[in-house]
Amino acid sequence: MTDKLRFGILGCGVIGPQHARALAALPDDAQLVAVADAVPDRAADLAEKYGCDHTSDIAAFLARPDLDAVCICTPSGMHAAHAIKAIRAGKHVVIEKPVDVTLKAIDELIAAQRATDLRAAVISQHRFDLATQIVHDAVRDGRFGKLTVGTAQITWWRGQRYYDSGEWRGTWTLDGGGSLMNQGVHTLDLLQWIIGPVAEVCAYAGLLAHERMEVEDAAMAILKFENGALGVVEATTAAYPGLTTRLKVHGDRGSAVIDNDELSYYHSAPEGEAGAAYGASGSGNQAEEVLAGRASGGGENAAADPSSLGLQHADQLRDFIAAVREGREPLLNVERARQVVAVILAVYESAREGGKPVRV
């Protein structure tokens, strides 16, 4: 392997160009060598922008000896199959979210990857946001006390043209679900990463503002975590014009709110300190204090524009490159990425059963 990890991108639709942008932001560590797409013009356009090779022959693309790793950016229901092909061709893989849409496909991918010494990462770029890292570390270190309640709120808008833009969108087979599987997966992943594994769900879902699609554009779920905490997930692409994403974590000694990927509220009481009988009513915000001296990052709002994603992937790709070089696991490997898909599938099962509790 050369000093730079040499990448290919499989799938040049909405997300493929974001991987290209992120790789271009890592010039000392990564090089984009080639891109591939079943639609030749899409591959050609992306290749021209980034000065690399392009093809519509996926087999030839994966057989290239000058590729060390492949970013899998094809429709969700093809992720595992394409990742397995890349692994069998001797390539490390970075897989867009969700890792796939069925547990069977994910388990086949795990088996294929574990039979090699190759690395596989699944995109959940907001695990690398400063706000997320701060809240995750606070929970890990017990600064919020006993966890009680968590909320993931994804109130986005996608117009009908978004769902009509590709035959695979809005289908169970290739999209795997709607507002929860496609859009809400990020925030739900953060919620269960911070609070802990989900044990049981009760849910409702519906298609309320769109047509010509099989899946939901609104889902609501109650979660019961293994540690006893409770959670709420609200995921919709039917909230015009698209509001910010919110993640809230509460315990008996502290709380945090992440709004639009930024830490908007944080409070942690010193251990042993007795709180006021009626609480502080949201006062005592320590967010600026915990952020002091650290860049808060940020970025464009993806609630209304899916193409605004991009450079947020760079930190995760940097972690993946380090994992390959060091022979360690990336922060989010396939087994860990499987957990959030299992929760989403349990939500869908509960919704089909009219809100019946379903074990994860």
C-alpha cells in the first residue's frame, strides 16, 4: 500500500459526490483513483470534476490493482452485496448508511469481512461531531448521573420530486424504509450509541404527505433501553419546510441538547449536589463553558437540502484510514452499525402490528 490510501467510489448519485469532496479534503492521506456507476454519464461527470478514471463496468472497477478501498454509495438495499464483492476483490470498504436493509444481508457481510483482515466502516459521520463527542463522553463518565430519557427528533422535508428522482427511492427492497431508515438513522444511531442498547420498541408509522411510494414518511416510536431509560424517536420527511434535527439526553444529574449538530444546552451537577425541588427551568446552561477553547465545527443544514452533506464525512474517513494503517477497528464497524438497523426493523414490525411492543 502506498502512503496515501487509494480510493474508488461505487455509486455516483447524491452521496457519491459527498465522499469525493471528503476525500479531496484529505490530500495527505487519501487519493481518489476511480469512480463507477451503472449510469455512465454520472460516473463521467464525477470523474471529470475530480480528475480520476471512470467506468460503468463494476467488475472491472473492483478488479483494479490500484484501489486499496472502495466507498459503497449505491442504493441501500445493494450495500452489503456490493461491499462483499469489494471485499472478495481484496478491498477495504466504507459503506454509506444504513449498512443494509435486512439483518440477513448484514450478517452475510459480517461473515465475509471477518474471513479476511480487511477493514469495513459504516458512515455515521455525526458520531465525530464535537457536540456528540462531548455528550457521549459525559454519559460515559457518569456526569449526567442515571440516564432517564432520550429523544431523537428528525423533522425534515423531502418533496415528491425527491422520491420520484429514482425508482429505488421509497421502496422496501432498495430503500429499506422511509423517513426513519433513510433520514432518521443518523440521529437514532447517536441516541443508542450515547444511551446504550435498545431492548424494546412500540411504534406507529404512516405515509401522510407523499404518494407513489411503499414506505413511511412519518414514524413515531417509544424506546425502552436495556439500562431502563426511556426514549422517543420522531422521524419525518413530511414537515415542511424542514426543521433542525434535535437530540436530547437527560439524567438525574444533568442534561444535554444537540440542535442542528451544535451543543445548545448542557448542564451537569457536581456529584452529591442536591438539586432544587423544582429544577432550574432550563437555566444554568454550561454549553459555552464546555465548548470553551474548542472549535464548535458546524456546517450547512441538511434538513432541507440532502446535497449539503459533504465535508462532515472527512473526519470519519480519516478514522477509517487510520484504522487500516494501524490494523484496528474503525469507530463504527459493521457489527455496531447492525444495531441501529435492528432497532429500525423492530420499529417497522411494531408499526405493522398496530403499536405492539417488539423486542430488539
